[in-house]
Amino acid sequence: MPQDTPDLATFIEGVRKRNPGQDEFVQAVEDVAQDILPFVADHPEYHEAEILRRIAEPDRIVSFRVCWEDDDGNVRVERGWRVQNNNAVGPYKGGLRFSRSVTESVLKFLAFEQTFKNSLTGLPMGGAKGGSNFNPKGKSDREVMRFCQSFMAELYRHIGPDTDVPAGDIGVGPREIGYLFGQYKKLTGRWEGVLTGKASEYGGSKLRTEATGYGVVYFLREMLKAEDEGLEGKSAVVSGSGNVALHAAEKLIAEGAKVLTLSDSDGFIHDKNGIDEEKLDWVKSLKLKKRGRISDYADKFDAEFHQGEAPWQVDCDIALPCATQNELDEKGAKALLDNDVLAVVEGANMPSTAKASQAFRRAGILFGPAKAANAGGVAVSGLEMSQNSERVSWEHEKLDRMLTELMQDIHGKCVEEGVGEDGHVDYVRGANIAGFRKVADAMLAFGVV
Ligand code: NDP
């Protein structure tokens, strides 16, 4: 006889015991389990097949040594990983992160989240994530190239267009994808869609660069529309100044919102006059091309720079955390709520701590969780895979239309599963249940494997 559904504390205790010291992973599982356990209590078929417990155990984790030589001839040793979490609905898919802060726990949390996110897109993609503790900051192009080549010398055995298709993430942009793809091609002798986020010259999709940030704003627009609100004239606080943050800011500005802040790992800038298109172009060149520091913005445009701080104390209507995990804590959440924030939408993966997330849900504000709101990037990656298979290249406008519809569709799924009897939509619950249901049904069809 299968046992009753466990309560959240018992379930999480088991996860913690099986994954000692992996706090980020346990946090991500708990965020999902708090909604899924009550849901499966009413759906015994999922409970009896132990679906959630199975999704919370990655299919496999590959861990490997990456040796490379720096410009001074020193041999350097890093660790690489690929976490293949679940391929029930399609080949594994998820980015690669190169950052000093990468651990197995961080990649496991990201691969777990990715499974639900990819399911929400409706495209046939399973969940994975990978990367290395290699820190690309301050490294020469040649050093980054040698590292990428060595990393791919092992990774290529575990990936392929029908098995696992990595992409970029923090620290892995077009430069790194180019080196990784070049090495894959050299090792296998095959040109195939094994990586997404490629440059347009060799099979990349138009709009992929902008897709995550634009998608966040499209999702936010849908949330506001459902409340008869719009973006025109709203003040917005954005954190980060990487791919996601800058394209989210670009779309906010285009929609008539006033963007007040951007940040990096040194601190945040506050421009009371608002960051306009021209200033944003300057930041793009600073951060994406010259790999400079956001503090330079303050000198250039006479704005404030707050060293070592996050921007959540700044009064705003909308907050988009777009830098990294756990960057918005309980104190930040309280400051935003005290300032009557209207909507918080997550551009980064798990940027809100568990307590911040609970505070937003309790307060009943519009709170868009990452697995729904930032799914636009991987969705366009899915479209890049389709274009590569068909050997075609779609135009920007067509892809933007498809991205808009995808984000509307994800919003619709969140509303359907997350709406309460009082009409209030809990987007976190909606995203968790909608993402879970599709993966769970596929797993049920496969039996116990
Ligand atoms: P980038 O590497 O382009 O940018 C990351 C930004 O975050 C940089 O501004 C970086 O500052 C800042 N940052 C990193 N660590 C910290 C920290 N500890 N405190 C404050 N700021 C920090 O990455 P992306 O924009 O691609 O990714 C950002 C987030 O979005 C990540 O959580 C990623 O997983 C998620 N995401 C990205 C997608 C994509 O398509 N790129 C898709 C879906 C999710 P600095 O310059 O100092 O390093």
C-alpha cells in the first residue's frame, strides 16, 4: 500500500539528508514542493508513482576535471559539471554557467528549475544545467578559448542535438559559445545544433540575445493587463547589467516605463532622471563589450553609485531582479512592500530568497516567478533548435511574435492553475503546478524507469 503524501517538513528533511550541504538545491525543491505536495494529495496517481521525488533526483550528474594553461604557462585545474535533471518531455536543455560561485548545489537547483520552466514553454525540452567554477573575469580571450576547448573535450561525450543541448548563462556569452561550438565541431566532425545562443553567422537564431529580457517584460505586461494596468509612466528598479537586465530595461523603456537603476557585483547605480535609450546603449557597450564596471555610469551621467548594495530600497512601482540567485532578501522585500511596489517579476533564476518570496505571496502583490517569467530565453533556444533542424532562419519580427505568444501562453497557464476562489492569481503556485503536470504525465506514461 503506498504511503500517504508526506507533509512538507518531512519531505524536505528527506531531500536535505540525501543532499547534504546543498542549500540552493534544497531551497529550489522546497519552493516547488510547497505547492506540489497539496496538489498530489488530490491526484494519487502522481503520488503513488513518486513523481516529485523522482524529479528531485537528477537523472545523472557528470563531473569532470578541466585543465588549461594560462598566459604565463601555469597549469590550472577547475571542475566542470553537467547536471541532466529530467528528459521526460524532450532532450535535456539548459545553460552553462562559468563563475567562481558555481557549485554542484547551484547547478542542481538550476537544472531542477529548468525542468519546470522548459515544460511551461510547451516545447519538447527536458531540464539540465552545467558549468564550471572557472572565473572568466580578468582572463584574456586566449585563456577563455583554451578553457572552453578543454571543457568541451570532455562535455562533447555527453551532449548531442537529440540528447542534451546546452546554451549560455552567467559568464557564458557569444564568445564562449563560439569557442565551445568550434571545439565540438572539431572533435566530432559534425555541424549540428548541439548548442544554442550561437552567433547568426553559424546557425544562431535572431532574437535569442534579447529573448529572456524581452520575455520578462512581455510576461509582466500580461500580469498588468489582467489588472487593467499598463507600463506607461511606471517607475522600475532593475538589478544586474548583463544580458537579461539590459534587454529587460530596453523593453521597459520602449514600453514607456522609467528605469531608475542597474547593478553589478560591485553595487548599483541610481539615475533619478531615468535611464534612456542612449544611456542604455552606453551601458551595453560598457558591460557586454568592454566588460567594464557599472560604477562608471555614475561618473558619466551624474548618477548615484551605492557600493556593495542592492537597489531594493529605491521607491518604485515595478522591481525586476535580473542578476543572480538570492539577491533579493527579506529586508529587500520589506523595503519594496513598504514602498507599495505593484509587481515583482524575476528575471534571474531564484533571485528571491525563500523568505522574500513568501513575503510577496503573503502580501498578494503581483509576483512573477522566474520559471515562468524568464522562460522566453529557453523558448527562443527551442526555436533555434527547430531552425537548425530545418536548415532555415526566421526573421526577427516573426520570432518576436512567437515569443510574445509564448509568454502569453505561459501567463495563461499560470492563471489557470494559480487562480484562487477569490479571483487572486498566485503565479508561483500556477507555474509550479502547470510545469509539473506535463512532466508528470509523461513520466506516468513511461512507467517506473
Ligand atoms: P550575465 O553574466 O550576462 O549578467 C549577470 C549580471 O549579474 C551581471 O551584471 C553581474 O555583475 C551580476 N551579478 C552576478 N553575480 C552577482 C552578485 N553576486 N551580486 C550582484 N550582481 C551580480 O548573466 P545573464 O544576464 O545571462 O543572467 C542573469 C540571470 O538570469 C541568472 O540568474 C541566469 O541564470 C538567469 N537567466 C539567464 C538567461 C539568459 O538567456 N541569459 C535565461 C534565463 C535565466 P558583474 O558584471 O559584476 O559580474
